[in-house]
Amino acid sequence: MESYRDLIAWQKAKALALEVYHCTREFPKAEIYGLTSQMRRAAVSVPSNIAEGKGRYSQKELVQFLYHARGSLLELRTQIEIAYELGYLDQFVFKQFEMKMDELGRILNALINRFQLKLNGRS
């Protein structure tokens, strides 16, 4: 049985969370309890939900946690757009985040679809 650490989705989500932490260090200090905190929380939530889902006993629970991870990713996407529009991120960094979030979203959708098919008796 594979560990959550073996999942590419978890690996990419963890790397994304680390990047969010690094880039938010440069945000204005006034944002420490605002956007910085929200972005970090959402970013950490993505790999955390993948790991928690993988540790559950049923595929139904795994799928539910993958949905939570996808929701956190969408939350992070919104926050990154706001940070960009406020001028906290330059266009290059913003585009890099967009590409990584798009890729991670596709991976999460594929995982959800794969396990959902298994749940429905179609593999």
C-alpha cells in the first residue's frame, strides 16, 4: 500500500505550500494576520487533506478529503489573485503560481475521478 508521501498530488501540494510561505515573507507586516495568514492556512490545508484522506479506512472518506483539498486549492487561488491585484506579487510569480495550481487541480480531479469510479464499481 502506498503512503500519502508517494502521491504526486501530495508532493506538489507540499511544494506549493512551501512556496506560499516563502513568498508571503515579503508581504507587508500589516497583512500578517490577514492575507498572509489566510494564504498559509489554505496552502497547508491542501497537502494536509490529501494526507488525512489517504490515512482513512475507506475510499469514500479519501474522496471526501480530496474534495476538501481541492476546495482549499480554490481558496488559495482566490487569495493569490487578491495578493497580485494588491501588488504583493509580481506578474511572473503570479503566473508561476497559476500554472502550479492548474496542474495540481488537474491531478486532484484525476484522483477524485479515479477513486469515485472505484466507489461506483467501475474501474
